[in-house]
Amino acid sequence: MNQFQYVRATKAQGAIDVVAKDPNAKFIAGGTNLVDLMKRGIVTPQKLVDINRLPLAKIERQDEGLRLGALALNSTVADSELVRQHQPLLALALNAGASAQLRNMATVGGNMLQRTRCSYFYDLTMPCNKREPGTGCGALEGINRMHAIFGASDKCIAVHPSDMSVALVALDATVLVSGPKGDRRIAFADFHRLPGDTPEKDSNLEAGELITAVDIPDGPFTKHVHYQKVRERASYAFALLSTAAALDLDGNTIKAARLAMGGVAHKPWRLTAAEQSLVGQPATEASFRRAAEVAMQGAKAFKHNAYKLKLGPNVIVQALRTAAAA
């Protein structure tokens, strides 16, 4: 591991100032992804700014929803009575994620910013536009069974690994950030980026900006929710494909729906057209199958991940079926 300076921040503005002025500085909280990347030589920051002492770990009620501090631990959020009562889909997604040990270290902000687990990104001997722009994408013609079926480009077909983020995009969350230019709010659906011609950019954060909190508005999705995750082993692993599903039912009629997928794109993938197709329909297998067909429109497979074209609609239907029965 390369040598680096370590600084403990006690004020948010001080941490922001350090990172904004030094392009080789990075924030660190739980470090569950960043330290791995540093050990492998994928990132080599010359300065780490520890933000764990900042007062950003609260989980609290706001006038119209919940606010999660960026430093709230994944395990704390998943176990929070407020979250389980008002946003149970988020708790389900978090518990489907990493092991208990990792959830006890990982933070809300860090979970959002974790980088892809594409094997070509992690292998320094292979070309990767995300790791080293302009070198090519090894996955395009390589082993791409874990890779994207939506929103990919000829520069990158990697997927975002976060389970938590799939639930947050489905729940219309908003990200609060502070930076050199002040505070701003970013709709969660706009926080992460598609690869386009700049796959090295995972999010729309600007230089020196710090995530401070995530707001989740209240909604009717407190009962009929489910997070369906398919992985290569029953133990903790990243999703081959996942679906966050939430329904608001009036008897057997769907008043509103929320759907998002993980393991299919460079960002958590919201299925708005499929949601709309469910409104006013009965909560039946036929309705769920039609929504799944709508959801998969535009999907494109590569040599080794064509199975996702068949797996995808089945996972969506299973998530909706389980949510409806909850």
C-alpha cells in the first residue's frame, strides 16, 4: 500500500476544504471498499480525511419523512425501529447486502459510493476505462456474466453493486450534500451516472462535495414490500440481479407501485414504466407478468449474461408476488 497522510476532521467544512483543495485527498468513514481499493493499487490517495467524528450519524423523523445521516451504519439503519416502521423496504435491502461484520462498519454515504465489483476493474493487468480512461473495456469481449443489460456503453458495461441504493431509488430518496459552493439536494435517481463516455465518474458529486444525509419521503409503502435478490451462493454475495418492489393496495387493486432493479446497470435502475403499468390493475400474476415485460424493454445482453433476460422478469414477478402477499 502506498504511503498516505491521515487527518481526523472535527468539522464538516474543514473536511470539505481539505478535500476540495487537494485532488489526491479522499474522505474515509468505514473504509469497507476504499481500503480494499487502496490495497490493490486501484486508487492511491495521498491523504485520507477521516470524517467519523462528524455529527452525521442520526436517524430521525422530519416533517415529511425520514432523514438518514450519511455516517449512520448500515446495521443501525436496518435495525432502526423508525426505518422498519416507515421504510421497511430499505431494511430488507440492507439485510440482503453484505455480512453482519461489514454492515457494522459500512455507512449510508459509503454504501452509495462503493465502486463496481467488475473483475476487470480489479485486475490491474487488464484494460478498464473506469480504472484508467482510454484503455478499453476488457469485459466487452471477456467474461461478462455479471454485467449490465441496461444503460451500458461501448466504454463500460459494469454494474453498481449496492443493494441499499436499489431500495432508495425506488423510494424517491434525495441526497443532501455540502461542498465548496454550499449545500444542495440531488434526487437519488440522478445521483449515480450511466457510463457514457466517462465511466470513471460514478456519481454527480462535484470535487470536494460531502454527502451529509439522505431524505426519504413518507409514502404508503409500509406493508406490501419485498427485496428479491439472486446471487451465486446463498451466503453473502453481490447480486446477479435483484428487485425492490413496493405496492399500495386497495383490496386487490394496485393504487401505486415502486420498482427498481440491481445488478443490471451502472446505476440503480428505476422501472417507472413498469410501475405505471401496474396502477389500477389487480394484484395478480397476469398483471405482474405484464409489468415485467414492460420492465425488460430495451434490455441488451452480452455473450455471457443473456440469462439475465430470462431471469430478470422472473425476479420481478417473484418480488411483486411476495410483496402483494406480505
